[in-house]
Amino acid sequence: MALPGLDQLPDLLALLQEAAPALGQGAAYTLAFAVAAMLGGLLIGFPVAVLRILPWRLLRWPAAVYVSLMRGTPLLVQMFVIYYGLPSIGIEFAPLTAGVLALSLNAGAYLSESLRGAILSIAKGQWAASFSLGLGYGQTLRHVVLPQALRVAVPSMSNTLISLIKDTSLVSVITVTELMLSTKEAIATSFRPLPLYLAAAAIYWALSLLFEVLQGVAERRLNRAHRQP
């Protein structure tokens, strides 16, 4: 006896084959958005993390407010504020710029916390030893603390990148073409939502697995470098 729906397999394969170019292009955009937002998030997160560990409260509190605001409000709301809200006060961004900016600002808050926690995990004795050798605060942070903190922060930073891959689906609401919008457009012409949404989910999963592998490679290299005399 034939399995239920087995006779529909050729039609399903034809549907996926027809949608493959659009989904592939959407996946490429998704990957580009995630990497761009990760780089933007690092450029924001690193100085914010440093500000949050400084002994001067006047410099710490703006960074703390930024982190609290980004972590305490939904990414979708942040995206709407940047793309739909700011034009009302004369600040306007193209959809692509608005999407990357929103993702970068959001990721920067989480990356700053990962980096801050990693920096604070380094023994205070190492700071004291560096100061006793005549190194300043910046030199100690750059040459002694950060190389060790980066090794600690890699897993959580990688998790942020994997989350960014999934969060890019939200930029479809501001008409930016990525995997989710490409999937919706394919559904609009085929009226077959289930297989196409499952295909999109499989692509998101594959991208996440790719970055999990890269995370493992980065961790092994950093650990190997740390063990070298």
C-alpha cells in the first residue's frame, strides 16, 4: 500500500526546486545581515563593555541605560522606531540601513554583557600584577585581560550570532528582502505555505549549525593558543 501523500512527492520536489533560487538568495541576504549586524554589534559592544567596568560612575551609567533599554524592549519595536518613527523628527534611513542598524544596536547590548562578564571573570591579581610592572589601565586591558577574556566570551558571542541569524527574519516587516520575505513571496505565488515554511526553517537550522561548527573551531584555536608557553 502506498504511503499517504507519497504520490504528491514529485509535485513537492518541483515546488521546492522552483522556489530554491528565491530561498537561496534570501538565505544569502540573511547571512549577510547577520554578519554585518555582528560586526556592528562588536563595534558598539566593546566600548560599552569597557565603559561599564570603569570606576567612574559618570561614564558607566549611559552605557548601563543603553544596555537596559536594548535588552528591555523587543527588537521589533526597536526596528519600528528606527524605520517608521525617526522620520517624524527628520531622521530617515533606507530599509536595509535601518534593519542592520536595529540589529547592530540590539546585538551590541548583548555582546557588551558577554564581554563585560568575561573581563570581570579575569582574576583581579592579574590587574594588580600588570600595574606593578608599570602598565597602565589601557595597556593591561589590551595586552593582558582581553586575550583571556575573549576566550571566555566566544561561546556567548557565538550564541548571539546564531540568534542574529534568526532575528533577521524581523527585517521583513520593513520590506527588506531576506529569507523570510523570500519565503512569503514564494508562498504568495504557490499557495503552499507548509512545505515552504519548513524549507525556510531547514535553511535557518543549517545556518545555525554552520556557525556552531565555526564556534567550535574558534574555541579550539583560542584554547590551543592559551596553552602555548
